[in-house]
Amino acid sequence: MTYPLEPDAQEMRHLVDEAMQRIIAHIESLPSQPAMNVEGATEYARTLIEPLPQRGEAYESLLDFLFRDAIPRSFTAAGPGYLAYVPGGGLFHSAVADLIADAVNRYVGVCAAAPALVQLEANVVRWFCEIAGYPRGAGGVLTSGGSLANFTGVVTARKALLPDDFLRGTLYCSNQIHHSFQKAANLAGFPYANIRELPVDETFRIRIDALDEAIARDRRDGWTPFLIAGSAGTTGTGAVDDLEALAHVARENEMWFHVDGAYGALFMLTERGRAALRGIEQADSIILDPHKTLFLPFGTGAVLVKDARTLRRAHSLYADYLPAMQQEDELVDFCEVSPELSRDFRGLRVWLPLKLFGIVPFREQLDEKLDLIQHAVEELRRIEGIEIVAEPQLTITAFRLRGDDALNRELLQRINARKRVMLTPTTLPDGRFVIRIAIVSHRTHRDRVDMMLEDIRASVQEMS
Ligand SMILES: Cc1ncc(COP(=O)(O)O)c(C=O)c1O
């Protein structure tokens, strides 16, 4: 009797070697791949619908299908030219960590099942707390991304400050916050009508006067204002709210202060970032996305909570068939601080690169991105007709060509058609269509930013 689901040593080596050859070729070709390649990709996707396979196919042909047909028909999200949305990275070392974590498949939902491995992941959370400037007693948990981190943060705040009957509770944010915050609040039980989206100033930061007024008005009307959410780097224009002022308003009103730092919080590693994010350490909860500004593969977010006990109080529930939960503050059961029980060992993908390199190369990368966006903006200003609409506060900027939206849509289309970079647009609160540049990836360096500038210059020239 042979068991195909249990490969022997030779077969395992073959599986990894064949995949590795193609992975290396793929990664080495990232700089020459088109920044996006999705013409006809949805039509192609439809041809892939098929019934449950009864018999297997050759491994090599499956790999060839993936690397030749499926993977190339995408945005090249791990490539140097991806300056769209908020770029991810795809650190190769994390991919190796994932292979190890998945292959050993230890159980990290409860501490008793693999205490040492759980501790490695708990260390990662502690390091993030240290980066954020949080004191002892802070804690958190790694999530699959910023959206679930926002959800965990809002649920923790709700349970800390509101009764079970919480529908009079109201939440405050700017109209520029990432929509995953409103979605998180809604999934946490709040009708969208309880979320106050406030106007921003000319630098796209929440207006504190509007916030003060809204809270006072709601109190008069019998609502219970309980949570203020600040942005530490909006997706649209990269704006960082005045976090110190928000912390002050939250304190005065005995409200929870939550910060969406999915994109921006890790800039705390840099001096310029710390200046821009002043006040973040006063937040009751912060989210950050290592799959953005620590360059990790998609699927790695984090929520940090200043008082770890609130996180545990919100999520803890015991059942008789589980092993005993940890009672010391030092040790953590991830199922006690998150909605999940079984989960992947996602901490290893952060732990391995941080232990291998230390934090220094990550800080250097973020500093390089801060320099690159300044270079991009200086050069853009020299192009006749271009105006910078959002000065970079971290590493995102937005610009437009003087003229109407149609002209700017055409400009974006011309830039992206060259396929060396991929840029995406957004619409400002005043309705204007603008083109964004987000420099985040560890694979984006000066040469690619100069290619982008050449392509913008050439596109503008074609249109004049
Ligand atoms: C500022 C900000 N917050 C939250 C999110 C949501 O994070 P995720 O996509 O990891 O769920 C994003 C994502 O792109 C973001 O840019």
C-alpha cells in the first residue's frame, strides 16, 4: 500500500526543487515584468472553472500552468513598478518561513500546544509595541491584515466602554479614513448611521473643530460618543491626522482612541516618521500592516492594544475540551485575544526576517522611500502643467495635470500603458480626480522612480 499524501524524502525534495526553480526565475524577472498584465485576464479566469478533479495530473504541468498562465495575468504587486494602492512587498525570507511553518504544522492557537513557538510570535507583538512606543502592559495579536485588525480593535473598544446594548454608541473618523474602519464598525454591530465621517482640512487631516462639534451635538442628542479613529497615513493621499490633538479630545471626552496605522505606523522606525506620527503612542489601540510597510507577503496585519487586559476581556471564552489557559501576563493564548482558535503560525514570517537581519535594514528601506517620494515630488513640480495636490506626509503623494478630470484619466492611462509602473487614482473630497504615487515596496529604488518620472513627462508631452 502506498500513500500518495505522504511523500518520501526524495519526493519532498523533488516537489520543493521544481517549485523553487520557477520561483527563483519569477523573482529574478520581476524588474522586467510588466507592472500590470490583466488584459483579458477575467475572460481567461472564466475558462478555468472546472468540476472537482477525480484524478491527479503531472506536478510539472501544474507548476507550468501556474507560472506560465495564471501568475503572469495579474498586477505585478511584488514588483518594483507597483506604486498603486498601498504596495505590498513579498519578502522572500518570509516565504521560506511560511514553508517551514506550514510543513511542521504545529498548533499555536493555544500556548500549551507549542509554548516556545507561541512565545516567538508573542515576541513579534512585543517588538511592534516597542516600535509604537507602547508601555509595558500593552499587547496585541497578529491578524490576516488591517481589516481584521480594525475589527478586533473596534470590538475591544466596544466591550471596554459600552454596555451589551450598545446601539447609542457613536464613532468618529475623517471622510478620508480607509473604508475597512467603517466596515469593521458595522461588523462589530454599529449601524453605518452611528459613524460620523468628518470633513478634513486642506492637507486632508481631520478637522478637530468639526470633531469637537460633532461630539458635543451627539451628547446633547442623547448619543454615547465612545470612539475616535485617527489615520496614521490615509490610503488616498497619505495624510496623517493630528494624533496628539485626537488623543486630547478622546481623553477629555473619556473616549477610546484608535489609530489606523495599517500603512503608516511602521514609519515609527524612522526619525521623520516619528515626527509625523507624534501622539500615536497615546492611542488605546493601533493597527499596522507588516504586509505593507515591513514588506511581508500579504496576510500579515497586527492590532496593538495599550492595555492588553481589554483585548483579553473582549475575546476570552473557555471550553472544557481545551487545555488550561495561561494566567501569567507574560504568556499568551492567541485564542484568548482574538476571534480565532485554529490558525496558521503567522508569527514565523515576521520573526525569521527580523532575527535574521535585525531592524536596521527595514529602517533604511523606509528612509529610502521617504527620500524617493521627495525626489519624485521635486521632479514632478518641474513638469509644465503638473500640480502637487497632496504633499507627501509619509511616502504617498497625489498630483494632477491642470485641466479637467478627463484629461487626468487620459494621463493616467498613458502612464500605465507603458507598463513600467502602475499608478492608481483617487477622488478628493471636493470631487477632483487625482493620480496617486505610493512608494512602499522594498524592491522600488531610484531607478524605478526615475522611470516613472520619464513616463509621466513623456505622457504629458504627448498630450500637449
Ligand atoms: C490605511 C489602511 N487601512 C486599512 C487597510 C486595510 O488593510 P488590509 O487590506 O490589510 O485588510 C488598508 C489597506 O489597504 C489601508 O491602506
